[in-house]
Amino acid sequence: MDIFLAKHRGFCYGVKRAIDLAIKSLENAEPVYTLGPIIHNPQMVRHLKDKGIEVADTVEEIAKGTIIIRSHGVGPDIFAKAKEKQLTIVDATCPHVKKAQQAASRLTQNGYQVVVVGERNHPEVQSILEWTHNKALVIENSAEARNIAFFPRLGVVAQTTFSAGEFNTIIDILETKCDELNVERTICMATDQRQQAAIQLAGEIDVMVVVGGRNSANTSRLAEICESAGCKAYHVETAEELRPEWFHGVKKAGITAGASTPDWIIEEVNNQMTQFQNDSQFEQLEQQLQESDTITLEPGSIIKGKIIGVRREEVFVDIGYKSEGIIPLSELAYPTPEQASEVVAEGDIINVYVINADSTDGTIKLSKIQADKLTAWKKLETSMAEMTPLTGKVVDAVKGGLLVAVEGIRGFVPASQMELKFVEDLSSYVGQTITLLPLEIDPSKQKAVFSRKRLLLEEREKLAGELVAKLTPGQIVSGTVRRLTNFGAFVDIGGIDGLIHISDLSWQRVKSPQEVVNVGDEVKVVVLKVDPATKKISLSLKQATRDPWLDVADQLLEGTVITGTVSKIAKFGVFVEIAPGVEGLVHLSELSDRRVANAEEVVKTGQSVSVKILSINRESKKISLSMAKAQQDKEKAEYQTYLTNRPDKNKITLGDKFGHLFTSRED
């Protein structure tokens, strides 16, 4: 029996994110609760409980600590209650569910009658309903869609795990039930991919094992889909539920899993099915041994054998013949191990290739490598078709790349396909076990070319998607400057690069990024904008620190006279630098007591001048100045000094009393 894994199976991004957030919340050293089971998988819920994360059915049950909003989401009232109790809130709502909630809320506010397509009693659907103040209608199938009343405007959202095909059918019906239909396609792509992968695999096998919680809607739907595709399907939660009789006479079996199923449960199921397969092979071998008198060996044939002896440089195999076969160390595995016990043990049942059945000394020479290769090439071809990774050991560094052993096949990894960036010296990889994807497979030429770079690119894309989902404008993050260009600097903020435009590098005007940062610098930056579709992130270095303009402005007082330097002359006035990088404007009317047609009549660039601060606008970062009023204040001060210090200061003249009425002024 061959066992195949569906290409898309197990944890989706939203579930994995919820589990990661739950485990991380344990760092806060306070009681942690999930509001209801965090996902539809009792084994994972028990696993989290063992770590210290309890399940609460209501907010009222939690006196203090952290409350985790599960991946299915909740309504706004729950958030309000948690805040009122001053609980630490960890929102693990799946981003796709959050999108559906927001869409339903927005459509309700815009006057649409909202329809939620999904299972009426599913917690995700219930949470979406609450974001419409429970005004939405729920439709589970086409029949219910045909029975709803006519509405002028309908807005539609879907349960994220709903069948895409059924959803489209319902939409066709709803188009006849309104004048205006607004559809928000909130079905998660991962759900559709998982279902399509199950359908594809179901068409190629005899039996499908669907792994996941009994209460998981998407897992139950996977089982239904496989049955509809003409494949017998068994829905199990754990490996203990598997029965060997399910696989009697089965040549090909498959495994898929719902979005709430962790990898370790899938692995246990796979191992148990493999054990059933091995048990079956042992029974076949026993029968073969009983019929040993009828066996004839042909060079080039492949038969099963049982390891009965393991020496350092050879292995003895019982193949049900009059004498046992021998596998020399060189024919045991590639690369050749130092001793046979590294590869096999007594009691193992293996396939062997007959090299020589009629040697002069009566021994039968066998090869495990040759037998493995036939199976291995099939695995490599399947891996290439389904883009599933394989594990390989680096054997040697050669010109242009690395020699690797993958499933006993000698393969090659070009240097350009090893890392995201070209690595000149590959010798440090020798002896390492790495994960690879096939690039080119040709069994007839014994040629296998692999890439590690493709997996690294996929991983980077995945990390980038996860990071982008977590980022919000205004958030401060740490990063490393990776690259400088004329227009800015690219900063790695944890697996994805964001751009700091040159205008956001410094509060001062700079001509090139090198004036502020260098490659390799560790920096703190503010997230300005995030585009989830393109994964483009705009960052600001300057906004991570306080604007120095405000520091200067805090030291200035309106009505005081200070000294500055004329930095620029314009038609409407003069800009005066009163501190490094801080300028104020002297309007043309404030240059002098007399009327001025052109600023050059009074000042020139670079001239030091006294100015009076008229106003400071911190929001617009504008400072209004006056040279005329500064001069007036100076003259008043001088005159006051004169009055105070003159010998006849007790005598008052007409000039003292009325002199200000006769001030000369040029027109």
C-alpha cells in the first residue's frame, strides 16, 4: 500500500497564528484563558491546558488575567466586557474571519440587509452576526436562499470555510432576490485549496483518511467531498481510531486534515498506517518463506527479505531461498555508511535487488540501493509534480554546487539554488541535512537536480505574509538597514524589507541616505503604510524620534526678541533661521516701519537680524516674526533708559508728553 499526503492539509495560517499567540501569552506571568475552545481540536485544547491555558465559557468566569479571543472571533460586546473587567485581551481572531466581521458591520451601517452564508450554529457565523447587531440573515444552502423575501439591497458575506462552489450557486439565487447585490467574498483561499487538493487526491487513491476534530465543520466537509469524489473516506481524530481492516486489499491510501489539525497528529496517523503496511509485508514474507522451495531467483528482479544478521561491512538477508543473500556495505545505501548498523537492524523487512544469483561460492549478492532507487525515483517525480519538499544529505562540495543524497539517489544542487543570495564557498554545508525541492528529474539519465532556494523563497513569502498581517500604521519596529538607493533605504524588519523614503530619514533635509544611515545599522522605525496585496511597507526613521523643531519651539516664547540669520528672501517676505533647521517668516509688512516694496531694500541673505516672535503654530510648524516690532521694542527700551538716567528726569516737556504724535514716516 502506498500512502499519499494531500498537498494542502492541516493548520491554516489563522489557526497557527491563534496557537502561537496563545503560547506567547504565557510569558505574561498571569492566568490565561481562552474564551471557548481556541480551535475545533480537543487534542490541541488539552495540549494547551497542560501548558497552563484554561478554557472559560464566559467572560464572567474570568476574575483577572489574560483572555484569548479564539480564531472563530466574537462580537463587540465581548470586547467591551473584557475591557470593563480590565482583562488583558489577546485577539487571536483569524484575519479572514475579522475581514468577514468588518464587512458585515460595514454593510449593515450602509443600509444593506446582510446575509451570512454559512452554518447557522457555527461560532464563526455567530460572531459575524453580532457585528451586525444580530440583524443579519443566515443562509445554509440553496433551498434557504430561494425562500428568503425580496429586499431592495442585499449585502453578502460568507463563513470563511464555506464551499466556494455552493457559495457561487447561492449568489446566483440571491441576485434574483434584490435590486442591488453587494458581495464580499470572504471565503478563505486556504480552505478552497485544501478542498481542491483533497478532491484531486481522492481521484487517485482507494481510501482517504480525514484527520480532525469531530466538531470541526471544515474537517467534516473534507470527508463529504472525498466521498463525493468516489473515494471511501474515514474521519478520525487520532491514530488510535484507525482500523487495519480499512486497508485490506488497498493499494493506494491518502491522508488529508482539517485546518485545526496539528502536524503531530497527522504524523501519528501516517506512522500508524505505515505500521499496518509493514505488518502486511511481514505476513507476505512469512508466506514467501513457507513457499521457498518454489522460488527461483533472476538477476535484476526485486524481492522482499528479512534482515537476519548485521555486520560492520555486510548484511545477511533471508529471502526464502535455500541460502541467504548478502548486501555488501557499498550496496546498502548512498552515501556509503561507515557501518551497516547505521542503516538497517535485525528484523527489518526491506526490498532487495538481485545482482547475482549464481555466484561461484554459492552466495547471493543483493543490493538495497538498486531496489530503493526504483521507489526513490517515483518519490522524486511525485515531489516534483506536487512541489512537496524532500530531505537530503550534503555529500560533497564540487565545482558549481553540491552533491546530495536524496532517498538514496545521487543529486546535484547548483550553487545558485542553495541560498537566497549567492554563496561562493559551499564547503561548510558538507555533512548537513537540508530540505530541497526537485528542479529536474530524469530517471533514464540518472539525473536529479534540486533547489533549496525555492523553499527559502516560499518561507520568506510566508513570513512576509504573516508579518504584514501583524503590522499596523504607527507601530514602532526594529530592523537592519540592508540596502541604500538614491531615493531611500531598505530595512529588514524581520524577514521582509520596508522602504524609508529619503524624506522620512531625517527631520533635516538630506541629499543622500548615506548622510543618515549605513548598511548594517540597527534602527527603530515607524510603520507608515502597509499594502497586504503587494507586501510593500513604508517606514519612517525620523518619526521614531521627536521632531527637533518642537524641542526648539518649546524654548521659544511669543513676544520675545531673538537674533537670527536671513536664510531666504521671497516676494512675500523673508525667512529667518532662528535655530539650526528652524525658520520663521517675517512678512513683507513686518520688515520695517516704512512701506517696503521689495525685501532686498531692507535685508540680504546671510544677514544677522533681530526679530520679535509674534506667534508659534506647532501643528503647522510655522513661526511668525517681525523685524519692525523688534526695532520698536529696542527703541522703546533705549528711550526708557534715557528717561530713567537723564539729569532733568523730573521735568516734563511738551515733547515728552506729545512727541509720539509727530513721528516722521516716509510714504
